[in-house]
Amino acid sequence: MARWAVALLALWLAAPLEAADAPSQPVEPAAPVEPTTERITESIAIGQQIGKIRWYGSGHLWGNVMRGRGGAQLRELSGTPWFLSAEARGEQEQRLAYDLRRWGGTGGVGRALNETTDLLATYRLDSYKVFNTSPTVDPAFRTVAGRTAVTALGLGLQHDSRDDPWYPTTGYKAKVGGEVAVEGLGGDYDFVRLDSDVAGYVTPFRDRDSWLADVTFVERLKVGWVEEFDDNSQVPFFERYFAGGTKTVRGHRSRWLTPRGLEDQFVGGEILLVNNVEARMPIFADQFDRRLSAAVFFDAGRAFRKFSDIGDFGYGVGGGLRYVVHLWKLAGVARADYGVSLDNEGDDSTSRLHLSFGVPF
């Protein structure tokens, strides 16, 4: 029953995209997880603003991994800069070593500091069930088998000064925040987390009378750190970082650039470092009204167990196409990226096609 509920939630979220005339600060949820056995990966991220209500969602329904989440913000409470935020999510994974089921939600209150920056305080509750573990499962999965919960208090800043949410040519987008999970709030784990995701956009040759005038350069840096405290010996694997895939290092499988345990099982890391560099340019501008663009990219990154392990990154290069879709008052970006890995990562495939609706940065 839970499996079909997650699937229905993901499908329900696959609705029209953000209103084209809405404020250019759409909320973008985290990247959906991809199956490690497929060479083509895809996901969908959606959103819309109607009046003072901004809602968003994401879904992934492919192979043995299903995820869905949806949330909303009620902006400008009683004409003030304050707003309320709520999110619900569900997930089910069927891996070789274990099955995972997750249900949870987040509630928060925030304040718009100015036209481009929000401050948000949150409370998060997620219930996890790890079951059907194999006899040779890594202790990272065995020690958290059964039902457990994570409760956390968070505080974060979000800044968005891009000139366009779907094809930005100037400005910055940044999310910086942290959270503390404690058993005293009703959970089973104690850990602290810090996350930062920053992207900058620049079109340096826009004054030139040549094709270079349309080239936009983008650089994105994503950093994460999580560590246990008190009596816990480790952060549960479902709260760790995984690298590789459509929103981190394209050209590698999902999770491939991640610490491993017994029998090469992906157990996750407590450190995440990802750097993406892209050059984007509209193509066939007159025929497609500047909606169609091409991109070339270079990705680097990996998840690590500890700070002392940092150094051996995975790399990928490639190219892709983006198309801005307009339907009535709605807009979104269809994206196709083809990445090629630059390093030997065992039996990882040397290339990968990523299809998605929405842009990672």
C-alpha cells in the first residue's frame, strides 16, 4: 500500500510548472535519487505561485526507487514580511542489500529580509523503516534496521538575485543552512548538519557584436557536512551524502562516487564536495524565440567519510540541451545532459544520459 501511495504522490506532483509571471524565486527541492542500474536517469521538479501561496514538488518514479514530495509557503502574512512553510514527503527504495521506506514532513516560519533573501526556521520529522536486509548487509544498514525517526531543528538563508529563474544570465542563487537532530525532540539520533549550495551567473561579453555576447558562464559549489554527537556511534546512512548522477557529477551513476562498505555497498559519506562549471548559449534563437539553448559542462566531486579522506574526486564532462516550455501562464525547462566520466571508477559506465524537467542550478 505504501509503495502505491508514494507512486501516486509522485504522479500527482507532475503538474504544470511555475507561473511565468510569478516572482522569480521558485523553491527548488532536493535532487531525487536515481537507480544505480540504469543508464538513463530522469526526474521532475515543479512549482507554481498563485497569489501569496507558493507551492512546489518533485517526483522520481523509475525502477526500484520512488520518491515524492510537495510543499507550500504562505507569503506576506497579514501584509508583513513573515511567511509560513510546510512540506510532506514519501519515499520507497528496493536495494539489493535492504529496503527503505520513509514518510515525513517539515514545518517552518520565515521572514523575507529583502526582495531577494529569506530567513527560515524549521522543525523536521522523518520516520524511516529499513527492512528485508540481506545476510551480508553492511553494519551501516543492519544497525538501523526496523523503525526509527529523525527530528531536527533547522535555520537557513536563501538568496536569489537571478534575472530569470529558467535561463539566468546574471546574479546569484544561494542556500546556506544548518540543523541539529536530537533525541529529546522525539527522534532516535543526535547529529549536526551544515549545507551550502551557491551558484553564480555571468555573461561577460554581452556588449560584443558576436556570438560570444550570448554565452553565459555558470559555476556552482555544493558543500555538506554531517556528524554525530552524544552517544551515537554514526550518522544513519539515510542521513548521509551520496554523489554521482544528474545533479552532482554527470557521467557517473547515481551514488557511484560515494564511500562503500561490505561487498561495495554504498553506505554514504559525512562530507560532500561538488563543483560544476557550465557555459550556456541560446541556439537557433530566431526560430525558437531564444527558448532553446546548448550547454557544455565540467563536473567534479565526491562524498567522503571524513575530512582526512578528501582528495580523490570524480570528474565528468559533457554537453546538453535545454528548452524553456511555455504553456498558458506556466513555464519550465526540459533538460537533456550527456556526461562522460574522466576517471576509472571500477565497473561504472563511461557515459550517461540524464533527462529531467527543471534545472539543477
